[in-house]
Amino acid sequence: MSFYEYMVLAMLSHAPDETLRLRNLAALTNGSLSRVSQVATRLEVRGWLKRRQDPEDGRTTLATLTAAGRRKLAKAAPGHVATVRRLVLDPLTKTQVRQLRDINRRIRGAIEPGGRAIFGGHGS
């Protein structure tokens, strides 16, 4: 599984009902709608997500994490965490890690006041 595929599954796992609009999934993963659509096709073929038309807006496609996708994500998570630790955290001093944590908290507070606001309904 590619890093981007992992990120798509991870964002779905954190969303209400494990469902997001594709355009919101693209924004959350810092990808284009075209890229996330192509990846969603591959993940759907593998059975890790399911796409369907948004009943509230027929022009919009929703992606939902499947049980198989949840299992695959759980299996991949330890390797992902180890890689992030090795590439991002290990090169930093303890002071830099604390600074990074504080910076992250401030940014998250600005992006998601009150918690999970970034996901709203279906990621509206």
C-alpha cells in the first residue's frame, strides 16, 4: 500500500460514519480530486473502500471505509508509525519534539476549533 493510499484510509477511519465526500478526502490528503478518485478506484477494487452517490447531492461521490479496509489499515499502522518516527521524530532533539507538538496543537486549534470540525457532516 502506498503512503497516499494509507492516508486515504486513515482519513476515512477518522471521519463520522467513516465516510467523506471525495473532494473533501482530496483536500484532507493534500491531493487533487483526480488523484483521490484514481486511488479510490484501486482501493475499491481491493475491497477497502466503497463509493456511492451522495443522497443529499447527486453530483457528489461519497467514499466509505469497509471492514476489510479497516483491517488493512490496522495491519499497516505499526509500519507507518515506525516510518514516521524514523523519518520525522528521531532526527529531532527532545526540545524540538516538544516545540513540534506545541506548534501542531496551535495549528490544529486553528483548523479544528472544538475538535473534529474539519470533518463536519460528510466532510462538508
